Amino acid sequence: MVQLAASLFRKKGYFATSMRDLANHLGIEAASLYSHIRNKEELLENICFRLGAELLESLDRIESGSLTYSQQLEFAIQSHLAVITRSPDEAQVFLLEYKHLTEPRLSAFIKMRKEYELRFRIILRQGMQQGEFRRADEKMVTLTLLSALNSTPTWFRSD
């Protein structure tokens, strides 16, 4: 159900997708959905927080090893791509539709995203301090990297 919801949210947008749309695609009555989920936002929340947790957990694994900062950055990029290319529909929802979460979930999700960005920045900052990376504006480099990585679902095809 989550994958179907992600596909519909990506194609139609979160607001334009109704519970009836989900039910029709599943071949069930709309009222039957409520025995499985509270509401449409529960699906959005599931997608956003699950992918966010996967991304943070990948950084936990990377940071717990004895890798150089160059290796940490390489593995962080690879991990990011692995998460967002596994399901481009979910990735697009995670990246674009999160803004439809309601409080307090929206604030919690934004906090999660900021933590992820900060941890990327720390890898870059420490790598610059150790001379592994050329000195640059770490925030700009982080945002450029994440923007490039996050655009992947717009063109990526598993085949």
C-alpha cells in the first residue's frame, strides 16, 4: 500500500490524491482502507520518516568506522544514492511532498533533514581541516552535493 501511495503522490501530488484513489487502485472500498491506516497522512509520514531514518542510519555506520573523511564522503554519497534509487517514487515524495505533513510531524521531519545536512557538513569540515579536501564554503558544498544527489529520482530508471 505504501508503494502504491508513493506512486500516486508522485504522479498526482499528495493533496490531489484521495483515499478513494488509493482504494480504487487497490481494488477495495475506500472505507476499508481505514481498517489498515488512520488517514492519508499516515502513509506520507511512513515514507518520509522511514527514508529519513535510513539516511541517518547510513551515516551512523559510516561515522562509526575508522575511515578517512574522503572515504566517509564517498560512502555517504553511495548510501544516499542507494536509499533514493531503491524507490524513486518514495524518494520524490520524501524530497518534495514532506511539506504536507502537519505539526508536530512536520517540525520533527525538518529537524531530521537538518541533522542529516549538518552531519554531511561535518564530514566536509573535518576533511577540509585535515587537508583531505580543498577549503571551500562547507554549507555551499553540502547543499550542492545534496541537490545533485536529490535530483537523481527525476532521471533515474532501474533498468
